[in-house]
Amino acid sequence: MPSTFDAEPWVAIVDDDELIRRALERLLRAHGINARSFHSACDYLRRAPSVPVCICLDVYLREEMTGLDLAEQLRARGSSAPIIFMTGQDWSELGPAMDNVHPDVVLRKPVDSKLLLELITQHARASDGRGAA
Amino acid sequence: MIRQHSGRAAFTRSSSMLGRTTGWQGGPFLISTLPPGPAQQLVAGGLAVLLFAAFVITVAYRHVQLRQYDAFVPIANTIICVNDVITAALLYAQFSVTRSRALLALASGFLFKALTMIPHALTFPGAFATSGLLGARIQTTAWMYMTQHLAFLLSAVGYTALREWHTESSGKDASTVVPIVAAIAAVGASVAGMTWLFTAGADLLPPIMADAVHTTAAFHQFGARMLLIEAVASVLVFRRRATSMIDLWLKVAMCSWLIETFFQVIVRSRFSLVFYMSRSMGVVSSSFVLVVFLSESLMLHRRLVLAVVGREHEREGHRTAIDIVVGTLAHELRQPLTAILLNEKAGASLLSAMPRVPEDIPAIFDDIRASAVRAGEIIDSVRTMFAATAISQGPVDANALVREAAELMRLELEAHHVSVEFDLAPHDRRICAHKGQLLEVLLNGAKNAIESLATITDRKREIRFRTVPLGSAGIAISIEDSGAGVDIRARRRVFEPFYTTKPQGMGLGLSICESIVSAHGGTLALEPRSPHGATLRIELPGSPKPDVPGVPRMAGRIGLSGAPSVSIQNIINRRREMFDGAR
């Protein structure tokens, strides 16, 4: 994981659905938030330039690594980036699968865009605060 | 997709006909229509051989005179009477279902035989009174015995002839009560008439008994003529191939009847060995016919019950399939809906920063949003609707599950002459699972195995269920067969998309089986087996803490139910593959 300090706070979007990535990028851009999107967990691990203010992470990704795997790995590496999970599954289908990753937040698709935006803004502000301190 | 097998298919056909109560011929579910199997033919043949052996022995000792037991005839008659009344009732009941006139004739024959036992015992000299009741003459019982034989013979020939030439059932909507009541009345009247003729009118008939014990030459002449008639009738009955259990046992009854008549020709006096044997044979054959009819009826009932239970499971399988289809659709539709909502929000945000906006535009964005939200709610409600049918998880004993699957498949296993072996783990191993779903996987595996055995003729058709402990808490269940092997099946079926499942299809297909096993955190593999056949191997990890759901913090609605350790990654990947395949 690149640890170079990036002055610009940014939000990571990890989802295998291109339409969702594009839409979320647009939304964050419209609110003046930097966003980078990644189509898979490996893509994120390879290309993420620094620690983002938060990660919008799809629970299930098409590639070998799922969102859960990525979250687990990031935790293991001591990453502090908060994760906003997004999932198209029913709550009942998730169940104890979430046990290992202790997610901060899980939003179910179709996500409440207003709530998502609020959560991201909160994380961005908190990150600003940390950056200022 | 997985085809139906003959056993279950036959049930489906006949059950659809059960709705129409008229014109139903019974299919393989009535003793009057059930074709006799090799085992039943063997039993019937065995009894015929025994009867013949008894006949030979009796003929060898035909001069032996035994003690006079006056109670013998009433006892033998009572047994025959009760047996034959029940047999007649069974046959009348069969008639009321199938409306076959042949059965009506045969039932009436049995009833006539049963009812004549009563006056015969009453008039038998020494049984209830020294010279018999009802004003009996010396000739009475002998004539009754002869008539009884002739009448039953007539009904047997009538049955065979009607089966042969009168295949159409009687009037489609006609009541069956009227013919049955009429037949019973006719039988009752003829028994009464016969009794009157042979008691009050006995003097009009030629004497066939010299005294209460000894027969005359006329008796033997009558006996010989009857034997001739009976032999001709037997040829008619025996020439026709037994196409039902009743046909088969009628032949056995005819054997016994022929032997009894032959004894009439050689009997010199009452209470000889021949006399006792002839009566005993009547008791044995009537008892045997009744026992066979009753036990076969119960066996058929069991088959029906199994078939009904099988259908219930089939329905459960469909529900599982629907649940998985709906789940997949829900997931796939939520993706684009998410994109719509995010785009709407982005658009609305950009719009709000613009100084001048045409007045309809914000309303348009609001409507897009409302529509997408509504679509999401519809998906949720459909999911909830089907989730209600899903049965919750619980501890499942793998060995018991395997046995249940084999029991449910018994009809099809029997129909395809497949033998089943069990090689089960010595200790019960309980895993937390959705029992109905796992059972569905096993049934599906067994069905595939049976199907692959259908073409096997040069070796034993065998399915072996094996359970082996896996790790500390898991279990591996395998279904091994000696069938055509994995290649053919693998190419045709494995991972076939479920959407091709026909509505009347029996199972779910291996693709959905895999989804089910994956949802339990397990794996499913189809491997070749040496020297023949294939092995379907289901590995299920134990679930260490099914009762600790571990609820994560969630924004928005929270609704976790206690699912087991789910490897959702697998199930989602599988679903995506299916959908990619379907596109």
C-alpha cells in the first residue's frame, strides 16, 4: 500500500459495476470531493496512491477477491481508512459473513444517495480535522 | 434438464386423472390393474406347486378313512365364508373405482361362494343337528357343494371373458352403487333359491349320496362331468396372460378348485383323508388369496404415500429454485437502480449550483428518484414474499438425511431395479443446515445416478451413499453409482443454467445444487469412479456457532436473520455465471 502523503483528500470507490462507479464519481465531483474508482480489489491494492478518507466498497466483487476479503486484508495491514460497504444482497443473506470484517457501515443497494453522500462528507470532514491537527 | 423417471411420471399421469373420477382405469395403483411382478409370480407359482404336492400326497392316501369330526365342516365353512366375504368386498370396492364389469362378476362369484357356506354348514349332517338344519335331506349338502363349485367357476370364466372382450368400463357417469346392490341381491336370492331347491325340492333331484357319509356312483359321474367342465374353463382362464394381480391369483384359486373337484371324483365317503384335504385346500386357498389382496393393497398404499411425499418434496424444490431465481434477479436489478439513484443525485447536485434552471427540471429529477426508490421497494417486497416460504436452518443429522433421501427415492430405485448400499459414518454428525435444501441436493444427485444407470445391463445397478466425517465438525456425503460415468452427464448437465428447468421437471439441476451447497459454505464435485460410474461428492463444513448471528452496525434498515456461515462469494459468483450463461 503506497504510504506517500497525498495532500488532496480523496475517496476510493471499489465496485465492479462501471455504471455505479461512474455515477458515484460524478456525484462526489459535483460536491467537490476527489474520487478514484477501482474495478476490483486487486486494482485497488495496485493503484491506490495513498490512504483515502474512506472507501466505498462493494461487498461482492467479480474477481477472486471479494469486498470482504479486501476489507479483511486492509484491517490486517492496519489500515485506518473507514469503509462504507454497499451490497445488492438481502440482510438475511449477509449474516455472519460480515463477522470477520466488522464493517462500520453497510448500505444496501439501491443505496440512499443522500445518506451515502452525508457519510462520505462526514468522513472527509473528520479526515480534514485529522489533517489540520 | 433432468427428465422425469417412469415411476414418478406414471404417478403424475394417473394423479391428474384422479380428478376425473370416471373412466379411470387405476394405472399401477390398484390390485385389479397392477401388473404382477416376478416376485409375485414366484409366490403364486410356489403356492400352486404346494397345492399340487398336497394333491399328489392325498391321492396316494385316498383310501385312508379318518375320524368323524362334526365340527370340521362348520369351522372350515366359517373361515372360507369370512375370507370370501372380505375378498368380495375388496373386489366390489375395486369395481366401484374402475367400473370394470369383470370385477363385478368375480366379486359376485366370491360372494356366492361365501354365502353358500352358511346353508351348507347348517344342513351338513351332524354339524348342528344329526340330520342337518333347515329340513335338510341326505342329498342337500352334496348338491350345494356341486352348485357352489359350478357357480364360482361361472364367475371366474365370466371375469376372464369380460376382461378379454369387454375392455370398456361400464357407463361413464352411472352410479356404481346400483350394480353392486343388484349383484348382491341377485347372489342372495340365488343362494336362498338354491337352499330351498336342495332342501324342500331335494327329492326331485337324482340321489348322489347313499347315506349321510357315503357317496353313490351318480356323485362321481357328476363330479367327473364337473371336472371336465372345470378343465375347459381353466383352459380359458389360464390361456389369458395374467395382466393384473387378480388375474394371477384367480389362476391359483382355479388350481385349488380343480384339485378339490378332482377329489370329488375319487372321494368314496365323507371324513376320509380326501374329504378333509379337499376342505382344507379350500380354506388355504381362500385365506391366501385374501392375504395377498390385502397385503398388495397395503403395498400399493405405501407406493401412493411415497409418491405423494415425493411430490411434496418436488414442490419444495421448486420453491427453493424460485427463491434462488428471485434472489438473483433482486441482486442484478439493484445494481442499475443504484446507478440511477447516484446519477440522479449527481445531476440534482450540479443543477442546484446553476443559477437558472427551467422549472420542470428539478421535478423531473425528483420523479426519477421516486421511481427508482419504488422499484427498489418492489424488489424488496417480492423478496419478502418468497423469503416467507423459506424454512429456517437447524441441526441436521447427515446419516438420517441420507436415509431419508434413499427412502424418498425408493419408488424410482425399485422401478429401475437399482440396489442401494449405505456406508455411513459410525457416529451421527450434526451440521447446521437447511434440511429441505440439502435433501433436494441429495435427491437430485440420486436421480442423476439412477438416470445414468438406466442403460446399464451388463453389471449390477448400484448406488452407494457414503458419509465420512470431515475435519472436526464437517461431513462429506457422496453418492456413488455404477452407471455410465461422469463424462456424458458432465457435458450435458453440470452447471446447466437453472432457467431451463421445465415446470414439470423433477429436480433443480446441479447448478442450483451447487448454489445450495455453496450457501452452506461447502463444495460440490462430480468425479469419475473406478471401474465404472461417477461419484457426486458434497463436502459440508460444520458450522461452529450457528446461534451467534453477530450483527454488524448498519445504516438504514437492519434485518439480520440467523443464516449459517455463508460463503456468499461463491453463491454470487455462481449466480453471475448463470446469468452470463443466460444472456
